[in-house]
Amino acid sequence: MSFDANRPDLTVGVIGTGAMGRGIAQVAAAGGMNVLMTDSRPGAAQEARDFIDKMLGRAAEKGGMSKDEASAAVNRIRIAGGPADMKPCDVVIEAIVENLDAKRQLFAELEAIVSPECILATNTSSLSVTTIAAKLKTPQRFAGFHFFNPVPLMKLVEVIDGLQTQNWVSEALMTVGRRMTREPVRCTDAPGFLVNQVGRGFTLEAAHLVSEGIASFADVDRVMRDVGGFRMGPFELMELTGLDVTHPASELIYNQFFQEPRYRPNLIMRARYEAGVLGRKSKKGFYDYDAETKPIVPPEPPAPAAYPGNVWVSPAEPRGHAALTELLRKLGASIETGPKPSANALILVTPIGEDATGCAVDQELDPRRTVAVDTLFPMVKRRTLMGTPVTESVYRNAAHGLLASDGVPVTVCRDSPGFIAQRIVAMIVNIGCSIAQSRTAQPADIDKAVTLGLNYPNGPLKFGDVLGPGPVHKVLASMHRIYGDPRYRPNIWLTRRARLGVSLLTPEP
Ligand code: NAI
């Protein structure tokens, strides 16, 4: 097929000019392409054009482009009366309501109007590209072109190959995406495509932790920001997106994957969704909101003014033992060096994926004096502790007081295999690995898409490399063993690379 996506006068059709369609039209016009746009609601396309005019005017004021460039871009946008006017288009991008029948009907209509070489693309966020295309006469020229909101600010666009999509179609969309100054990433059709699949690891594991009583949602947010390095905690993110978006997307992805336990939704999300307690938009979610719709964050309890006598650190995890001993020295703790703790010493363990109870029992330590410290992540901005169900408060407080004595905040959670950050990040890495294993996308593209689309500090595969494929595998394998839940089984991509001691970005021929 001789489709020239670089042709200067390429015409892009946009159908549906709501939040997404107007953004797509804006970047297409700013990228030098002609745009024809339409919407079923009378006046909506004109409103969108006026909006784009304002946005590009603002960009010109800020020096992002010249005034002439801005007005030339707006002049490249024309309003069409309806799909029947899309005949001159080389590519048509659909951004209408998220409904399979509506989308299928629109594309069936379009097929009879546009030329046989015209590419048809959907911006669906949750429907299968293959399913939308299934009833078309020529599903080969159909693909997903999934932008992120707000389009002008979010550089990522996923180019999604449906089962029957031909290579030239996706290649052309990659070029069109680049002309729109986006960063296109190619993947094959899968529930949640690439980015929305990985996002489940962050939000769902956080919800599972809270519903299990391990920590409060505010504590999980604090730990994921300060320990995991995320810009926003999972609950803050769900509040901003709204549970009316996050929960149905989670159910859909889970069911499209034939109830794959890794994507199992959680009741605390469904309850809020059903009660209309959605987050910022309903002024109540996990958090309460003040008059300016800012979340009211429950304050952290102050660190207890307690300090241990002697401290003994378990050598069972040599890396954790070394990191924690170094920190304790800086804090001026009195550290015992014997092979066993003395009679009244505070016992610190540094598990990877194990819970405090498991450490105490397996290492024959006194569970009443045992406190676990998460050493897999840097202990610089916040530290996470947990005790066994029988750890005495005097020992828990002593550990808390000691580890907060240099002013670094400490979160104390209930006993959990993998604390908070270990298990949430391990789930993100595991999902990234399953995307790589299923060839949904190339390893480097998985990381690129996730850092661009979700703003995570690392893509899932690099995150696994930073923590170590071995430790991440250990977290998941321990959780799998302790809970007996296939949700936590390590993906084979991760298992092989952990066993070989190589990077999770290592591709296969
Ligand atoms: P929206 O509700 O803001 O806009 C949809 C527009 O389509 C409306 O202006 C509506 O009048 C028009 N429309 C509905 N049915 C139509 C039809 N049959 N023919 C022509 N126009 C029609 O929705 P939004 O958020 O822009 O979403 C559009 C699509 O983009 C959906 O498929 C959605 O899943 C997807 N998407 C949304 C994202 C988001 O964050 N909002 C992110 C990525 C994809």
C-alpha cells in the first residue's frame, strides 16, 4: 500500500469533538495537517474549534509558537456536517461515546463514504480494537489510536494493532502520531492495551492492602509517594480520575482477561462507585474535601518519644542487614553483634516478601520483640515498619522512635508479606513482565509508555531492575506462598530473568 503519511496536505478527520476529539484535532492541526471535524451534537464542533483557537492563542502568548503559526493551525480546521463529509480524509479518528454499537455503526457508515485507502482509527479506551473492527468489510485498515487526557499535554499515544490490522496502517499511524508531536508506542490489542493494564497494579493492589486492614488509604498514599517515588499515591490518583472511571475500567479489564486474578477488582472500590462516593468530582471519596475541593488529609500520629536499649538485626537478608545496620549506626543505636539477640533486645528483621510473623517463626525469634523494617527501598524520605500480631507496643514504639529520631517520618503498618511498597511495585513489575511475555509490546516500549502515560518514576521493567529481578521475584513468590492466591504468581518472563540474573528488559529473539 502506497500510503504516504508524511504528505504535507494529509487530511485527518475527527469524529466526536468532546474532551478527547478536540485535543486530537488541536495537535493534528498544530502538526501541519488539515483537519475535518464533526460531532452529532449541533454546535459542538464549532465550540471545539473556538476552544482550540483559545488554546493555541494561549500557546502563542507563552511563546510555544508564533501568532501566525497559531492562526494558520486554526485555519487548517474545518467543520464537517457529519460523517458523510469525511470523503476527502486520509485518516479518520473516532472519539465518540464509549459504546461498542455506536462505534460499529459509525465505522460501517464511514466505510461506505471514505476512499479504500483511508485509515480508520478508534480512540477507544476500553473496548477491543479487534471487536470494533470485526463487522467491517476491510478490518485490515482499522487500528486503535489511543490518546491520553489532556491530549496537548500528554505526549503518549498507543498505536494498537487489531488482529487483522495490516502493518502499513500502524506504521502510518506511528508517523501521523509523530507529526502531531506525540510519542507513539506500538502494541497489540489486549484488555487495557498497555498503559491501562499496568495502572491496575498500582490502584488494585493498593485497594487490596487497605481492604485487608494492613494500612489506611492515607498511609498507602504517603508510602507510595515518599518510598516508591510516585508523584501521587494510588488513592489520590483514583480520587482525581473518579471511581466512576477507575472501577468500571477495572471490572472490564478483569472480565476481558477471563477473570485473571492479577486484575481482580476490589470491593472497597465497587462500594464507593455504587454509593456515588467517587472522589473529587463528588466532593467525597476516600478523602473528605474542603470548600476549595482540596482533599483533607488525616494527619499522621507523631512518632513516640521512645528509644530501645539494645537492638539486634537479623542477618537472614544480608543486603537488608547491611543497609539497616548502617542506618542504625548513624542514629546512634546500641547494636548487638552476637548470633542471637540478648534477652530484652529489640529484634529487627528485614524481610523481602515475607511477613514479620514468618520471619519470627522461621528464624526462631521472639515474636513479641520482633519488628520488620522495609529495606528494599531507600530509607531516606520515609521508613516502613510492621510487627507480628503479638509484638508488644513497647518494642514497636521503641523501633518507631529510633527510626524517626533523625526526623524522617515512619509509617507503621500491620503485618503484611511485602509491607506496602514492595507488594504494590512487585505487582506493577509483574504486569509489565506479562505484557512483555505476551508480546503485547516491546520491553523498551512498555517502560516508555508507562513513564509517559502514567508518570511513574520508572517503567515496570526498569523498576524491577532497580530493585533487582531476584528480590522482586522473591516478593511475589512469598506472597503467592503465604496467601495461596494465584493473583501473586510471578510471571515466567520475570522468573527466567531473575534466575539468569539479567535485566528484565532483556528481549528474546
Ligand atoms: P466526551 O463525552 O467528552 O465527547 C464525546 C463526543 O462525541 C461528544 O461531544 C458527543 O456529542 C459526541 N458523540 C457521541 N456520539 C456520537 C456519534 N455517534 N457521532 C458523532 N459524535 C458523537 O468523551 P471523551 O472523554 O472525549 O471520550 C471520547 C472517546 O475517547 C471515548 O471512546 C473514550 O473512551 C475515549 N478516551 C477518553 C479518555 C478520557 O480521559 N476522557 C482517554 C482516552 C480515550
